[in-house]
Amino acid sequence: MAEYNFRATEKKWQQIWKEQQTYKADVDASKPKFYTLDMFPYPSGAGLHVGHPLGYIGSDIVARYKKLKGFNVLHPMGFDSFGLPAEQYAIQTGQHPAKTTEDNIARYKEQLANIGFSFDWDKEVRTSDASYYKWTQWIFMQLFDAYYDHAADKAKHINELIAIFEKEGNATVDASCDEDTPAFTAAEWNAFSEKEQSDMLLKYRLTYLADAVVNWCPELGTVLANDEVVNGVSERGGYPVERKLMKQWMMRITAYAERLLTGLEEIDFSESLREMQRNWIGKSKGCSLHFKVDEKPELDLEVFTTRVDTAFGVTFMTIAPEHELIETLTSEAQKAAVDAYVEMAKNRSERERMSDVKTISGVFTGSYAINPFNGEKIPIWIADYVLAGYGTGIVMAVPCSDTRDFAFANHFGLPVIPVQEGKHTDIAQDDFDPKAGKMINSGFLNGMEVSEAIKAAINWVEEKGLGKGKVNYRIRNAVFSRQRYWGEPVPVYFENGIPKLMKESELPLELPAIDEYKPTATGEPPLGRAADWTYNGLPYELSTMPGWAGSSWYFLRYMDPHNEEKFADAEALKYWNQVDLYVGGAEHAVGHLLYSRFWTKFLFDMGFLNFEEPFKKLINQGMIQGRSNFVYRVKGTNQFVSYGLKKDYEVDPLYVDVNIVSNDVLDLEAFKKWRPDYANAEFILEDGKYVCGAEVEKMSKSKYNVVNPDDIIERYGADTFRMYEMFLGPLEQFKPWNTNGIDGVYKFLRKFWNLFHEGDDFVVTDEEPTKAELKALHATIKKVTYDLDHYIFNTSVSQFMIATNELGGMKCKKRAILEQLVVLIAPYAPHIAEELWAKLGHTESVTIAAFPEFNESYLVEDEKLYPIMINGKKRAEITVSASAKPNEIQEIAMQQEAVIRWMEGKQPKKVIVVPNKIVNIVL
């Protein structure tokens, strides 16, 4: 067999691609475009493990395929390079986060280059580069200078709103704004001070300053997003997190709630992901309803409910632990209990409180509300299953109709009054349906069906002036401030307490040098340490932007990354347009994907884009899980017993580095060198080997099951690595990594190489191919084309193996077959394809070849093989024309010598010809 030197070949072509800028993509109106994109990574110090490139390989195969199909392909890569990990490392070591980030990026780029991706590195962006975040700051400024006009259903410049205020006040304005926005006339507006006007406009701006309940981590000295908090502690470091009211920059994403919802019908996302976004946006139609507080007539408690028809069944109210009215509602007798409960509840994240349905907790405030439907007094409780950010942060509890209210009422002995009767109306039963039956114990609603009662109740509420019908959304405005250093500075300064924007011409506002990367002694964010960092003597905003700021628009900058005058040129934006294929993890379903959709819609509204959805199609790749190995130490000794013998000993299973295990067999010498305490280890072997145990679980350093792609590539090559990752299973599925199985793909590529060789000689002829050879080729073209058009990757690898075996068996060395096969495999195994393409005499890259066209005629068979069965046993077979009729097939079969011999002169009872399958003779 010919030797294939994958190491030299892969390095050679990676260098050629780099030098010749093979994958550079510029606007070319003569070609159709295809924009494929990966969710860009945060460059951690650990580098890539074998699970990280899974989605990148899938998108790279598509990018290469589309290029072969004649598309102008944009396939960029960059780095989400701001973030908390680099800052924490800076706090611990004093090293500037930029240095850590640069080192980590260099490591990532080296690893990515080794895998042979078709990235256009000329388009690289990094969110921490001032040339990039200049435009993140610019987008912030556009949002600050905009409001959302419901009548036009789009964002508009804030100056248009100011002009209305000056002429008419806000009585006619239908715009997204804070709930507590007061009414004012034109005269009142014009009489407002500059500060009062500024404060009023903040209630309308799409980015604004407000007091918000946030996840505050004292140890990290910063606000954390919900997905950075796990079980009440920070995901990074495990530090306690509390809920705290702080002045923060906010993004009014709620203005776009309905468009974010309806836009889901226009884009090709999985149904499960769309459902996650629908649930997060949480549209519900219902009614706002006002409750008075007993003995405190100045207080008004507003609730939002989708089931106002059940109001006669309200037996208590629950209020969120963060609610601003808690202190006012709490009686002196209940103060100690309330304070203790609120302190406990504020350390649980909203996500944790929503998902934990088993824990029931609460405390009575000592106050009572008056049910407006029947005038009855009902106790007001505090409960952490109520969220300050959803609705009004107050719930009218109907334990006969809501499972959480029912559990709460049972736990604290509160009454349950049924308001529906009929089948499926008992909440204690599994078949409970909250909208079943007819109304009872409900005054004027008695006897009505639920749907009828809802309408009647809303009409009654509006007639009495107690509230109104309303559409509500669960999605909350996004906290945009982070009390960190390593993030985008906010381009705002303060004059007499008024937030003002810098001039656009003064951007970027760059991060200043500071002595330490932690909050000041007085509790200011790290930027408070900057010396002489002011705007003409006026203080800057000291918070920075969150990680999602830069990642909300990076796909646009890739289109024109070197433009110093605009975030991207209009021609480039129009040409590249939306991302055609976006590949990334499902963990970003309700964070990054919603924010990027929000910012894209805003930029569309303001006339900067001609599309309002960023991504046409999204594929969530599954996770490649680790495969851990275990050794078994005999208790109290330094002896290790092999897996098959451990039942005879009392053992402790211990994780072992998978990189010193092959096919579950431990390298004993490497094990002794792995850790000092194992240097004198003794082994109890089976069949002369130490066999390890194994388990599939998440890749983790602590489990020693992290596999570095560099090691795999060094041993097997990048093409083998790429094809094996695809071979593991469908891209969207979770699947375990098992290095034991990679050898099959490795051997396949050598078989493929040897199709073109005899011994060490490259041998390809210009002979005409046979029908069988053309059939093998076109079966492969058909399969691979279908798979790539449908983003299926694993079964194409199997088809390549089948074709290689078939053509190898035919000893096919024909250019007409092999040349097209090289193009077919090029998206999957680009290095070996380039090398063979060059050996075939081509001077240009295989990437500009034309993808083979499928011809159905080569799969149409001229002849058909029929086995002949006599009394159920195969005795002969015949090959006949594929167009032969059953009577003709029968006649030919009966004339066969073997058939005549087995029939022994007998006449058949029947002869059955199954078209295209078999001939059955029954004697």
C-alpha cells in the first residue's frame, strides 16, 4: 500500500491556503452568496477539547460544499473576548486581561488552523478591540436616542418624541415606557427643568437608567446575568449571590416583545428552540385588577391575571420578596419574620425560584387586601414563587385553580374555595383541567362556561373602573450594566446628574489603565480607579457593558470588518444580508439569540439594515460527551485491580487520565509517571493487561476525560478527526467521544488514498468507466448531495466508505470516476482532497472545482438477477432484462439445466414470479 503522510500533507495545504487567501470572500454581485456562521467562542485558557469543534466542522463542510456549488461563501471567525474569566484572572495575578485574552486567542487560532477550517481570517473580529467596540458603543448611542412608537410599530428617533411633548404633552403618545410614567401637558413639559425632562425621557428611551432588582455578587463585585447564577451562587467561583435593588442601565427589549414573537414564524429554528423563546417572551392575554388594602386606603395593589373569572375564589394574595411595598405592608408583629424571609429569598435567582416547584415557603405580612369582587378580606403573604419582574410582582392566589397556589394554601392551611364544577375541575386530581366546567360560588358569573365568564368578568372590571383587559409579556427589560473592568465602556458622562452621550466623532471611548481590577475601597466599579478619566472634567459612567453587547451584532461586522466610517458599508450589508446558516449551542436560546434579534430589528427600524431577522436557519449542535476511565484501588493499599477482577476485592474507583488508556487498557508505565503517589503502584492483571472501567459523562478536567484535538490530529490527522466527529452521529444529537472508534476512519482514508495508487506509484487512467463504476459514483453523488442539502453529515461518511470498498474491489483507477470522488469528499477531508487533486494534474485548488451532478440514468439497471426457489430452497439464479415480463421470466427459469434436474420430470403445481425479486416453483 502507498504511504500517506498526513502530517506533511496537512501542514502543506494549511500553509498554501493561508498564503493564497483561498477562503477570502468579498462582495461579488456576479455570484449568489451564502453566509455560514458559528457562534463565536470565548477564548478560555483551557483551549479547545474535542467537543468544541463539532459545530465548526459541520458549518465548514457546508461552507466548502456551497463554494463548490458556485456560491460566494462568507465563513468568518472571531472571538467574544470580553468577559469575567479574564478579569478574575487579572484580579488574582495582576496581569492585564488584554494579555491573557491575547494569549488565549493565539492558542485557539493555532488549534483551529490545525483542523483545516475554511475561515476567512481577514474578517476576524474581537469584541475587546477598540476598533470593534467603537461600534458597539455607537449602537448603544442609537438606542439611547430612540423610543418605540406603538402606532408605527417601530423605533423612532427621540427628537420626534420631544417635538410631540413640546406641542401636545404625552396624552396622545402610544409608546413603550415605564409603568409609572405620569401624564403631562405641553405646558408642563416646557416648564420642566433640564433634569426633569431628562428623567422623563429616560422613561421612554430604548436604553435608560433605572432602579432594578439584580443578581449582585459581593465577592465578585458585580451584577450577574441569570444564566451566570446557579443554585444561588455565581457560576464562576461559587460565591453567594443576592437580589439587590441598584441603579442600572437597562435595554427596553420589551418594546419588541410582539415582533420577537411573530418573527419566530419567519425563521428556520427548531420547534423546541422556538418554543423556548415563546415561553421566555411569555405572551398572555388577561386583565389588570386593583385591590385595596384594609386600613391603608392610600395603597393600591395591582395584579395581572389571565383568569379574572376566578376572582371569587381568591383566598389570599402573594407578593414578591423584592417588592417595594413590603416594608409598608408589614405589620410590627410580623417584621422580624418578614425580614428573615426576605433575606433568605433574595439569595435565590429567579430561574431557581421558578424551577423549584417542590420547595414551598412564605411569610404573612400582617396586612389584608379587599377582594373587589365580593368585598372579603384576604391575607397578604410574601412568597418567593412570585417574581418582581413578571406582571406587577403581586399575585391574586386562587388555590382551586392554580397548582402553586393550591400547594401554598395546603402548606399554610389557607382556605380553598371551588369556583368551577363538573368533570376535571378538582385540582387535587391528575385529570384537572383549569378551564373545564361551569362557574360556581362566583356571583354574577355562576353557570357560565369559563370562556364566557372571562369576557364577562373583564367587562365588569372595566365598567366598575377596577382595571382593564390587557396583554402581558413575561420577558423583562434586560439589565445592561456590569460593575467590571473588562467590558465595553459606556459612552456616557454625567452633568448635574443628567446622563449625556459623547459625540460620535469622539468614539471609541477606550478602557483606561487602572492599578487593580477590583472595586474601589468605597464600592465603585473598577473604572473608579482610573486617574483623570473624565469627559472635560465631568464623570464618566463607571459600569461597563455586559458580554452580550458585543455578541449581539458581530455577524454584521464580519461583512465589513475594516470599515472605520461605519459599522458596515450599506453595499456589503445588502449583499451578505442575513446569515444563511448559523450553528451553535442551544444554551443561547433565550439570551444571545433574543438580544441579537432585538438589536437587528432596531437597526432595521432605524434604516441601517434591509432585513430584521439576523439568522435564516439555526442548527443547535449536540454535545460531545466525555468517556471517563476508572482504575480500582484495593482499599488501604497502593494496589490496583483490573476491572474484571474487582468483584473479588474491596475497592475504591478512581478517575484516570483517558489519554494514558487505549481501548480501555491502561498504560502501566505512563500511569506510574502520571502522579507521584502512583510511582510504586502494583497491579493485579487479567490476561496480562490492566482493563479500566468506563462511563459516559460530561467532559471535565476533574474527571480526566478531556481529549485535546491536537493530540488526536497529531496521531491520526485533521481529516480523520473531522470525518470521525461527523461519523459519531447526527449533528444535533448528544454523543459520547470514544477514541477507540477513530481507527476505522483512519484506515478508510488510507483505503481512499490507495484507490489512486499501485504500490507507491500514483496511477490514474483515462479509460472509459464501466456501468458498475458509474453506478457506485452516482449513488455516492446522490447520497452526499441529499445529505449536504439537508445538513446531514454522518451518513455521507458511511457512503464514502461503501463507495471506496466497491471501487477498490473493482480495481477502478479511472479519472472519470476518481476525480469526481475527490471533489465529493473535499468538504469533509479537504487536505487529502487537495493533495489528490494536485496529483491529478490540477494547478488550482479543489475548492474552485464544480460539485458533481447526479445522473439518475446511471442507477437504472438494465438487467435483474432472480434467484430461483424450488420448494422454498434456492436451486439456481438467472439474469434477465429489467424490462422482461413475468411470463418471459418464467419461461427462461424453466429452461435452466439446474431447474430441470431438481424437478426430476415432475410438473410444477404453481410457478410464482415476484417482479424484480424472485421466482418460486412449487412441486
